[in-house]
Amino acid sequence: MSQLKTISLSHLDNVPSSPGKFKSDKPLTYIHRLRFHSSVSKLTLWLALFLALLVFFFFLSPPSPSPPPRRSLGSWGGSRWEKRIRTSARVRSRSSSTVLVTGAAGFVGTHVSLALKRRGDGVIGLDNFNEYYDTKLKRARQEMLDQAGVFVVEGDINDRELLNKLFDVVPFTHVMHLAAQAGVRYAMQNPASYVHSNIAGFVNLLEVCKSANPQPAIVWASSSSVYGLNSKVPFSEKDRTDQPASLYAASKKAGEEIAHTYNHIYGLSITGLRFFTVYGPWGRPDMAYFFFTEDILKGKEITIYEGSDHISVARDFTYIDDIVKGCVSALDSAKKSTGSGGKKKGSAQFRIFNLGNTSPVPVTKLVNILEKLLKVKAKKKFLPLPRNGDVKFTHANISLAQRDLGYKPTTDLETGLKKFVKWYIRYYKGSKRSSW
């Protein structure tokens, strides 16, 4: 067999595309093989360049906001873990309730959990300890709850397996659902976190509750933010809530509609509570009264927002103890769910209440009170209210809560702030300044 001559790629480029017009003195299979290897080489080169560009732009581009990672939280399960659950859920008498409190290491969650435990209810807490604000404060609350005999499970309300396990270990009579992604302005930075917690997490919890046997009665935290751009004051539960001014408000409004759906289809007894600007000891650092106190003590300038008429924004500030009384009363007056194992057996109770103080106070007055209590003059800067989800005022009509829950707030702003400032100085400044 004669030795084949080397065929250059330039030679191959001259091969006509029309068959039958060119007679090569070389075998066609060899030519096709060379064409194939040439194409593969080019494809490999371009693919490598494309992948290199992808990697380059991936590391070059800034990370986009994303929902909190569904990380593996505190370990759970096992006989010792179940024993802690049962011990924490132990009731003082047969008439006591067994309550799962979500968001138990949060501001309202901590106070409600303590109130329920002190009166003899069995209480299990659940919290994911996210980093929206200082986790050291949340851990300090957890330690306080632990000392009171309340076990806080570290976990996420989106974890179906964990929720099912909790309901397997304890037949909860009630769920106090206070876990949520809070904050109006933060929604502009991380919108997905509000869908993750306030909508997906709520649905996941309702799914577990509807399938439980027996089904628990549910009390959950909505928000005064649902009133949005409503200009009619004071805000009543019958007023329109279809004009949210923030994603946070929209997520809470969506929660109310979702709650109604599960009540209607599955017979879950559900009570929604629209909180109005809760404040007090162990509060949230992202709230104005809290960071105003910090900045005033540090000599930093504080920003006070005004409406277009140069009038300070006003809030219906509600002291934490009054809110807790409303939460406990809502739980005590909640009727039993009517479903079982996901099947409705009759119509169930569905309620929504405003929990406020009925006395809106301008933020300028709030600052004046803080100046008096801290004995420090604030450095103030006045700016127009930005379009970041905040509204100019809130004002609660609480007549329905008064009638059905016996709700009656008793703490005025100055009295409540005095208690907050005393706690703040003790917690952050040490016992040497506890006389403030």
C-alpha cells in the first residue's frame, strides 16, 4: 500500500462543496477525518474561551441581594432534644395551653413567651436567629427565656421536617406566630427575604397546622403597615388595605389573605393582630426610638423626617406590655379549629384586630422626651420624608379589640420611654449607670 501524502488544511479549504465534481487522489474518509478533528479543535477552543469569560464576569460582578440562606441551623432531634421539648411544653394545670411561639427570640416573641410561661402555659420557642439586626441581643433574650424555662429551638419556619417533628412531639393547642422579616426600609435592599419569611414561611406553617390532629388555633402578627396610603384616620379594621406603601406592608397584607384562605378551606381558627409601632425594653435596634437613643448618647446627628407641610411624621407608639396583654387575650379568646388532618368539619373563627395606643405622637415629641430622659441635647437634621415605604402617620381605632378582647392600653409614651431608657443604659452601659 502506497504511503499517504500529508494534506494541508489549506488544501482542504479548496475542496468543492458540490459532490461529484472533485476526484481526490486521497481517500474521502481521511479528508472527512481531518475536517472532523479540525472542527472539534475549533469548538474546544471557543468553548474554553467562553467558559473563561463566564468565570471572569462571575467574579467581577457584585453579588446581588438574596434571601437568607437556608443554612443548617441548630441541630435537632434525638431523645435529649425531645426531653427538653416536653419539659418546656409542660403545663401547670389542665386548663393551661400548650403554645408554639415562632420568632420567640424576637422583641415581641420574647415578652409574649415569658408572659405565657409565667402564668403556667407550656411554651416552645422557635427562631432562626437571622442577622437582620444584632444577634447578640437575640441570644441574650434566648438566655433570659432559658432561665424562665422556655426552650427555644433554633430553626426556620420554612423547614417542614422540623415543624412536623415539633407537632409529633407536642400536641400544640395554639400557635403564636410572631416570626417575620421586619422593617419597612430594608425591603428595598433585600426584597426576597420578605417573600421567604412572611409569605413562604407563613404558608409552610399553615400547611403543617392544617394537617395536625388536633389542629391548633393560630394567633399571628400582621401590621398597621397594611393601611398603607389610607388617609382616613383613625385606622379601622373595616378600612381599605389595598394600597400598601412598602413591600413589607404588601407581604403582611398577603398574609392576611392567605390566612383567610386556610381558614375557609381547612377550618383553621385564625386571629390576626395589626401591631402599631411597638416599643420598650429589649426592643429592635432598627426602630427610631432605639437608634435615636444610641445616637443621642454618642453625640451623633439624628434625622427627623417631615411631610410636605413641614409637619413631623407621627406614630401611634404602643408599649410592649400593652401589646402582650392583647396577644394573650387574643389567644385566650380564640376558638378551636374545626378541621382535623387537613379536612374541614365546620366554619371556623376568623378575626383581625388593631392593637395600638390610640394616641399618635409626632416624632419631634419623641425626641424631646428622649432628650429629657437622657439629659443630652440631640443634634437634629430635618429632611423631607423619602419614598422608601414609610408613611406620614399611623393612628389605631381599637374599639373592636376593646369590645372582643378587653384590650385597654395604659402606658403613655413618656412612661414607656423611661422604662426603655433604664433598660438600655443597664444593658449597654453596665450597672454603674443603672440609676438613669
